[in-house]
Amino acid sequence: MKAEVNIQAGICNFRTKAIATSDDEQFVTIKIKSDCDKIIELAKTIEQKNPLDSYQELLESQILRVAAGQLKGGCAACLVPTSIFKAMQVAARLSLLKDIEIKIQRVQN
């Protein structure tokens, strides 16, 4: 199965596309393209680990661990790593296909 996520992560306005592919519903290959230099570096690190064992990712995610180590400051809350993780789950049939949506707004006290 193949899963694709297209992410516009926020105020930075960078776009990222990740494709996760699994032929056996366990091992997943991830390919990432992005406008963001930090995500391009993250992609290199993640893609070196291909294929990822999706069962191991559920226990201790390399995707999220690597992202936590590389994305600092304002980028620490970037939605791209979580979106890549979700694509990996869908490609391995460990999660149902459903769009993710986050809306954020300021609230007056």
C-alpha cells in the first residue's frame, strides 16, 4: 500500500510531501520532498533508515526521535514528522486513512 501526505506546516509556509510505501504491511519505505532546509536534512536522515519496521516504529519511533533531535526552537512543534509517521502507519495498514486537521486561533480571556 502507498500513502501520501501533503503538508503546509504553518506560518513558515513551507510545503512538504511524503510518500510511504509498503509491499508487506510491515516494512515501509519513505520518500520526502520539501521546501524547508531543516526538513530536507531530516528527510536525509529518515531515508537512510529505509525501510522502517512499522511495528518497531509503534514501540519507539525513529521518525519522531530523529525529528526531536534535529528540529529545535520554533521548529520543535513542526507537524511534518507527525504527518510522516501517520503516512507510515497508513502504508502498513496500522491506521485507517483519515485526514488530519488542526486549526489554531487566539482566544480572548
